[in-house]
Amino acid sequence: MSKKRRDNRGRILRYGETQENTGRYRYKYLDAFGEAKYVRSWRLDVNDPVP
């Protein structure tokens, strides 16, 4: 059975989502030209507080 990736709060991260050492979340996606783009945020969910 595969082990699911989790963040510091124990939530399961989806495909493309990672958590940096600072606690910030990063989402990776490909644009229309096939180039990798990143979106970074302190919040993974709408209810998360911003530090």
C-alpha cells in the first residue's frame, strides 16, 4: 500500500501540492505552452489562518 503525503497538520496533499520548509504551500502546474508554473500560498484551505 502506498504512503500518502501529508502536511504538518496531517492533511493529505493532492497531486502537484507540496509544503515547503517554511510552512508555505506550493502548487505546480503546466501552462498552455507546457512550461512549469508555480503558485505559492500560506493557505491550503480557505479556513487556514495566515501567519
